[in-house]
Amino acid sequence: MANAIQFKINGVAHSFDGDPDTPLLWYLRDTLGLTGTKFGCGVGLCGACTVHKSDDAIRACITPMSSLAGAEIRTIEDIGANGLHPVQKTWMQFNVPQCGYCQSGQIMQAIALLKSKPKPTDEDIDEGMAANICRCGTYQRIRAAIKAAAEEKA
Amino acid sequence: MSAIENVSRRGFLKGLGAAGALVVGAYYTPKILHRYESDDVRTDADNATLHPNVFVGVETDGTVWIVAHRSEMGTVIRTTLPLVVADELDADWKRVKIDQAIGDPRYGDQNTDGSHSVRSFFDIVRLSGATARLMLIRAAAQRWGVPASECQTDLHVVVHSSSGRRLGYGELATAASKLPVPKKEEVQLKAKSTWRYIGKGMTSYDLTDLVTGKAVYGMDAHLDGMLFASIEHPPVLGGKIKTVDNADALKVTGVAQTIVIDPFKPPPAFQPLGGVAVLADSTWAAFQGRKKLKIEWDNGLNETYDSDQYKKDLQETARKSAKVIRSQGDVDVAFTSTTNTFEGDYYVPLLAHASMEPMVALAEFKDGKVHAWAPTQNPQAVQAIVSSELGIRKEDVICHVTLLGGGFGRKSKPDYVAEAAVLSRKVGRPVKVVWTREDDIKFDYYNAVAAMYMKAAVDSKGRPVAWLQRSVFPPITSIFDVNAVYGDPGHLQQGWTDMPYDIPNLRIENGAAKAHVRIGWLRSVANIYHAFAVQTFTDELAHRAKRDPADYLLDLIGQPRTLNFSGVDYPNYGAAYDAYPWETGRLRRVTEMVVEKSGWGKRKLGKGAGLGIAAHRSFLTYVATVVEVEVNDQGDIRIPRVDTVVDAGLVVNPEVTKAQFEGAAVFGTSVARSGEITAKSGAIEQSNFDNYPVARINEAPYQTNVYLVESDAPPAGVGEPGVPPFVPALCNAIYAATGKRIRELPLSRTNLGKQS
């Protein structure tokens, strides 16, 4: 395909030649069936659709396919594909999820946070996680799980 | 491996089995789709060798199937009730598999709301597990030729202790299945001292799936060949289409067609709202096509609805005498015989649920039947509304219940599932209706806007001798009866009819209010605004009397006694009053405990900080909460600590119960800080998390300590009761910190800063 956009999702090469404005979220969900990444608000306000572009947490719902040439995207499906990530382990240890719908995004955001701040303070966690909404209100356990994961990785 | 596309469902399911169920890039097909392959509505429990009742099945390999008939939206009920079955069966939890029930009246009530799943089904599911256990014991006794009375169970085995013989449940399943199912009277439940799981609890059965993205929600349901639909609803409730131009919508790549959905015939109940659906080959294409629709609306009668004016009307009504709900002594005489009276007006606006997963449903109409996959709290209501919309039998509506990405009461109302079914029949293909966040906020069944008027006459010590409280709110019953304007007993009871204070002259009233939007139940429902008024007014009276608010609250609760509601329409949340009496001693106890646990009156607080207290019974559970708040000079609030003491009777799953109360503090924070839906010219003004904000991690309480009271009382609710006392406790803390009294929510309407 002449003008197809080339990129990788979870290490696998893909190309896309549809509407370049299509958000990554719907390509992941409707085209690839990678439904671990969730639709919450559609405008980058809730973080339920958080994925990684290289090591950065991005909002798939406002990331157009046109911006992905050469990108390496990683979704929740690939985190822990070969054994649970420390963040997933502490998420289980602290029984973080209630309904769980936002938790893929929370976990992706937390992993990105720990990359940039391996020993996050409360302020770092507030700042790093404030864009991810959990309507069930699991924040206290999210905070504890992030701190525990930071300890484990040290 | 990347995407698997265009595989047949049958082939796909085979692939799933071979790949051990999970392949990155594949569609995570809900297990529930198995059912559709055979067009068979039987559960794995039904299909198991030994299946003495609808809740349990034992396979010959020892696998125990337990049916979860309640919906999972984060309360972990899908684990908690099966855990009770497993306990009575003496089953090894590691060998238990949970099967999610479809909507089917054979399970009894399935409407997962009102915080009553454990309360209503505890005895029933205990019996179901114990029945299977007795059959396994009898089968073993028969095999060994010994009396059943000499046999017991240990974990997943029957044991004959005198001979030391043991047989596993799997080995006994076939023999047990040939025995008659014992009558209820023959079945002995386990003694409390031998409970393995009840009271100790278990983490969510779905925990690993929930942290790996594998959990399947309604949003993730998929059928090959399905179309995606996005619906433009009438902006005003009851509006109708005047003209529609779909030409530009149809030009959008991927859009297949548009379909007009008829407006509902009042009352709205759970009918589709009507509007224009855009159907496409992807969610995004459907969203894009919908933006290109040109629709002219006839807004109808509700166009006059304006929240500012409506608020004034409610408050005016609240100042006039109204329908008496409960009365004792003579309030009027007491008010005229003293000048020492005090009054206040309280207001709580409309609230939206805003579950993280917007409304979504997949439905396929085929051969006169509908299969629906939906995140629903109420699959039997799905059967009812789809059946009436399509004119087919309820039994021909098979509702598969997915996990719910939050519910909070919104997903008890299946209008969105009916939309998918209606559209599927019209296009002859499976249709997945996906609401946007904007649709979710604008077309909710809102928690009622409410105005409360409170008045007390007090004695020389500041204690009330007379108390009048009047609430006015558009009732939930208005969605079923267009003429309903008064609260029904089921919602008036929520912290209003049952005001527990020991006051000689008391009158409780309710004024009329007409609804102009769909009103529905939201986590804690009427308790939210009723507890706000009663518990804030109490705090005001305490300060006015120059008394400690906690001591004053305990004084008003009075000595332990059972409230007497004879002559009063008080449904007690549908529970028998002798099993669940309203005991002020229990409210007193949680209040005393929270005083102690929070260090009330002893704790050192920083600059601009304050503590507030509130106590409330709802859903048969007694809760007292102390909130610590810090308010800076700019009026920004921070909530460093919350202490909450809970008497919910017997608690099956303590850890997840604590999580419910932690979450309730966050939910209450959202209500208090920013929860406000308003209408202008009949249309809702809010649309997404920017103008309907909910609490984020930096705004939520930093630390919520939950203490569960050890209790032999029967189990009560845990999902909702944390919210009602939290909100007034926070507002009372703000008063302690700033001297600013909050009588209207949300807080964003009040300048809490030093400069005002």
C-alpha cells in the first residue's frame, strides 16, 4: 500500500491505510480486537484508553492513526504476556480493582510513571495519576500498589 | 500472532480452546457466547453430573460450577455469593468455576441494586451448597454401606472417620446424582465455627483478568458481521424529530445506513428515547456519521425546564406545608410556644452516574429470538423491555450478562439494550449500540434534585423539643407514571421517614415536584440528600448550642431503643422488620466507635483543618463517619483522612467490603465537590468529565480507614451505605475549618477561600 502508515503494536508490524483521523483506540478495539484498552470519554479526560508509545503513556482516544508512522505501541495485552509485571502483581496484592474498567489505563499510566520516577513521592503519584479517573474510587489502593511496586523494583 | 478476522464463531471458539483461551490480538470472545452456539440457555452447572439446584453443579472430575446470578460491577458479588455456596459445600475454592447466569426468573430477583444481594440470597445459596453436600455424603455412605450420620466432609472429600475412608466429590458425583434431592428440612447448614470462607472472604474470582485486560465488559462484546450504532437522541426528554437530513452522514466512509427510532410513549420507563441511529462498520465511523446528521427537533413540553427556576420552585414548595409522612406529638404547638427556633434550607442538585463504561449493548434478532450481551444490573428487565418493544415472548429474549464497567444504578435501566434489539431487528444483523460519554451524561436517569426545609424548636440546653423536616424532589416513580409528583415510600424511607432522633414533637413531610428529565436511583439514592440535610442541620444545632457536635449527635440519637413505625408507611428496604429492626443502639455504637477511632477532640490538626461527623443508617447498615478536611486561603480543599465505622451485620467478604466504603468516600467526594447536572431549555448542559468532574486521585481522600463491627446480626448492605454520612461529615468539617456553612451542593458553588 502506497500511503499506508507503518507501525508496531505489541512488537508486531501493522499497516493502516484508512481514515488518518481514526483514533488509535478504535483501531485497537474494532480492527485488532485488542479490547483491554477501554473507551471512557473519547476526549482524553479519563485515561481509560492509556497505552504506551515507546515508554510514554498516551491517550489512544485522541491519538490519530496519522501520527503513528514508525511508532511502537504497547497495550495492556502485552504487559505481562510473559509473566505478570510487578505493577500487575502489586495491583493484585492490594486488591486494587473494583469494576476494573479503568484499571488497564491505570496500570499503563503507573508503569510509565515508575519509568520516569522510580521512587515516586505522594506528589509524584498525584501528578502522574491525576489524569486517570476511577469512578469506583480505588485511588488509595492504587497509591499503595504503586509504592509497593517501586519498592519491589528497587 | 496478530488479528484474527473473519473467522466463524464456531471456528473461533475451537481456536480458543486450543490456544488455552487467550491469544494476543484475538477477540476475547465472552465465554457466554458458547451458549449461543447451541442456542441453549443451560449453564455449566445445569450440565454438570450432579446439579441439585440452579446454583451448583459437580462434575465427575471434581470441578464445581457455581452460578453467579447477580451482576458484577465492582462489589465482587460474583465472587462473594458463590463463596457462600462453596463454604456450605465444603468445596475447595481452587476447584470452583463461576458461571454467570443469563436473565432468568428461575434465579429469583436478579436486579443487582439496593445493596441487597447478600441479604436476600445468603440463606438461599447456603441451602443450595448444603443440599449438594448432603447428597455427596449420602452417596459415600451408600458406597461404604455405613450410615450417613457417620460421614462428614472435609475439603472437597467425604470422610468416614472411624474407618478413615475418603472419597472425592468428583468420584461421588454420579452416584449422588441418582439420589433424590433432599428436602429443605433434611439439610443441615454448617455451624458458624466451621465456616471456611464466610467472614474471611476471598479476592475477586476475576482478579487476574482485571489486571491483564482480559476481563470482558459489555463494551468488549463482539459478533462477526455486527454493525456499530451511535444514536442522536432528542436533546429534550419527550422531543420528536421534525426533519432529518442524513445525506452527509451516509457519505462518511464505513457508514451503512441511518435508522429513525420512534420516540417513547410516555411514561419513559426503560423504553428507547428515540432519535436517529447511524450504523457503520466501526464505532468511529458511526460516531463520525452521527456528527453529520442534520436534525430539527420538536422539543415538546419539557423545553420550559430550566434548573435555576426549578430550584426556586422547589425551595418555595419546601417552605409550604405538604403531605405528612410521619408525625408524633404536636410540632405546631411547640413552635408557637417558644421563640427559640432555628431553620435552614438545603439543596442537592441532579446527579449523573458516570460509570467508566458508557452504556453499550450488543443484540442479535434472529428467528424470532433476541440474544443480547449487555453490562446490565437487571437482565430480567432486559427481557421485559425487549419483549415489549419487539412483541416477542420474554423467554425468547436471552440476556447474557457481561462484566459491568461500573453501574451505580444506571445499568438497572436497560433502555440502551432495547435500542440494540430494535436496531438489530430493523437491519437483520447484530447491532452494537455504543453511547459516547456525552450521551451518558446527557441522557441519564438522574438522581433527583432535592430541596429540604428543616426547622427545630430547642430547649435551654439547645436540644430539640420539636422538629419539622420537609423534602421536595421529583420522584423516581415519575418514569413509570407521568403524574407522579410525591416520593414513594421506598424512597421517602431513605433517611427521611426513619429520622431516628428521640424528639417528642416530630413531623416529616414531602412536597410535590414534577419531573422534566428521567429520574432514577443512583448509589444511595434519596439517602444522599436526606442525610445531607439531617446531618448538616444537626451540626448547625450543635454549634448553635455551643456543644461538641459528636456529643450532641449522640444526645439526639438517644438511648438504645427499637424505632416503632406502626401507622407509618416504612418498607425497611423490603426486609422483615423483626429480622432487621431499626436499632438506635447500633447507630449509637458506630458513632461512639468513630469518635474513638478518629481521635475526635484529641487529634492535633494543622492550620485550616477541621473535623466533621455524621451518622446514618441506610440499606439496613449503620455507618458513622468522621472526615478531616484542610482548606487553604484560596478555598481549595484536601481530605487527608476519613474514619468510618460500619455495622453491616454479618460480613461475608470483609476486605472487599472495606473497599466499598473506601470507594464510597470517593463517590461522596465527587457528589460534594462538583456533582451537579443542570438543564437549560430542557436540555442538559453538562457533557463530559470537564464540566461534570468526578474526584481524581489528588482530590480523593488520602486515607480512608474502615472499621467493621463484629456482629451476629443478619447481613445488610455494603455497596451504598458509605456515601450518605460521608457528604455531610465533609461539609461539617469544612464548617469546623472555615466557619462557612454548606447548605447547598456542590461545593464548587461556594467560595471557601479567605477572600470572598
